Amino acid sequence: MNLNDEVRPGGNRYVSGTEVLKDLPNYLAQFNQVAVVTGNKSYRVFNDFYQKELDFPVYRYEGSASYENAQEIADQIGQADVILGIGGGRVMDTAKLTAENLNCDVVLIPTLISNCAPFTPITAVYYPNRTFRCMGFQNRAPYLTLVDWEFLLKTPVDYFVAGIGDTLAKWYEITGITDTLNADQKTAYTRLGIACAKEIAAILLEDSQNAIQSLEQQEISPAFTRVTDTIIALAGETGGFAVSYGRSAGAHAVHDGLSYLENTHEALHGEKVAYGILVQLAYTHDFDKITEVYPFYEMIGLPTKLAQMNVTDISEEGLAPVVKQAAAEDDTFRMIDPAVTEEEIFAAIQAVEAL
Ligand SMILES: [Zn+2]
């Protein structure tokens, strides 16, 4: 049994639209014991919008999305037949882990548009000290994901842009991994994953500018709803279908490396990943693809230089922790090139910085 290689298309039910949250009591009617898992800020944002008190016990996560915190919350709850998770990515993941511990269903309400945690049956698990631990695979997919477009207009623009950057990586990472495979090495599901990533890139490149404008003007537009569903739901399908071929590769390895620089801690996950796309493309000498996507980065405000993420020392010494992690045995640049070296990644970063 290899959990890494199982096809996991996504949640059980996905509902996106306007006035979705008005129906929350109907969606929960079949459950007898509901327990809410949320964060302080997320719950405030939710209550401001929802206006009615939820008549269920409420449990706050402590910010980590860790096995330890999920177990603590599960112990406090004792028994439930559904966990209602309300919040950002780490709250979603904590709610999924808590439901797994209680062997019950989970209903997820994202409070921002920035990642695929509300839909995918996979979690990013951290240690209580907030460093990354592993990917966790749940036995059950989320029972229901409720995506209310009007509510999600509360998403801060920088989170939305970062979500676009993170989701765009799906296309560049899956092509970086699968370009060298011959036809017989691609299963039906690998091909579906690639097709999914291609559609993701097409939607993001076409619609992002209008979607960001809609968010700034607090208006729901077709572009806004397409980009929202792409970031929250389609993003998880790439790896859900193409399994390890559709998950992290070079761009995420560069992100992992950048996290070792204190200065980048203010930068969002998707910003570091977006910069990592450029480094991965420089590594594979796909400079034509960089030229193609560069105007898009500038248009929507994704970083093209390290200085935009507060990194000013781009010397070999300054970037040593970055390339060390990005090229590490246990990181994912090896999906692009099993023989990757620190020197080559450093050279690719220099090439991006020189553009
Ligand atoms: Zn990511």
C-alpha cells in the first residue's frame, strides 16, 4: 500500500456560488453532533458575514496544523459526527486531521481564496513549532466544501495573488516532471492530471487580471468565480489525478529553500513558489517560457526578483541555505533532475536575477 500513488480526485461534494452559506443549516441538518474548528480571526470574519450565532460548540486551533493540536482538539470534542472547519488553509487541515481522529465527516468553509486545502483529502502537516513535518493522507475525503463567492470577496488581494502563483506552478511542475516520459510511461490518470494543469494555466493566464480587479472592486464576475474555483478545487486535481507526477517539483523546492531565509518569512507561500517557477524554468533552460510568463507576473504583481521578498544578499554565501535545501535528497527538485546540484540551482537563480 503506497498512499503517495493513490488517485484522490478531491472532496465528496463541492458547492460554489452566491448565497451558499445561507443554506448552511440545510447542509448540516442530517448531522446530530456538529463541532466547529476555527481560528480567532477566521471566526470573526465568518461571523461578520454570517450574522447568526452558530448553535454548536466552537474549538480554536492554535495555529500550527499539527497532529498534536488536532489530537488535543479531538480529545476536547470527545464525540461528533461532523467537524465544521471555518478558516484558512491551516484551519482546513486541522479540521481534516481532527475529523480523522474522531472518524467522522468534515464540512469545510474557506474564509479566503489562497490554496486547495478546503477540497483536497491531503493535508500539509506541521510540527507544533510551525516547521513542516509531512504530507498527510486522510482516509475520507471532505464530505462537503462550501465556497461562497460573496463571502470570499473578503480575501486580501495579496493572498489571492499568492494563490494564483501557487496554482500556476501546477502546470510548470507537472510539465517539468513529465516532459521526458514516453507515451507508455503515462497512465490514463497521468494524462488527466496534465490536461487539468493545462486548463488551470489557461484560466489563470486569461482571467487573473479581471479577477483581481473584481476583488478590488468587491464585485463577483465570471473571471473571479473561475479563478476562485481554480485555486480552491482544480489545483488539487492535478496531484489528485497524476499523483506524484502532479505534486511538488522544482518551484516548491525553491520555496522550501527560501523559507530558510529569515527575511522571506513575510512573503506568502505562493509568492515564493511563483519565484521558484522562474528558477525551475531557468534550470531547464526554458528561457522562452520565462519570457512568455514574465509580463503576467509584472501585471498581477508576482515577484520576479528576490529583492521583492526582502532578500538583498544574492551572493553564493547568502543563498547557501536556499540552494542546500532546494537540492536536498528529500526535497522535490529531484523530480525535475535526479542529479540536481546546489551549484546548478545557484546558477539558475543568478540567471533569473540577471533578467
Ligand atoms: Zn504550494
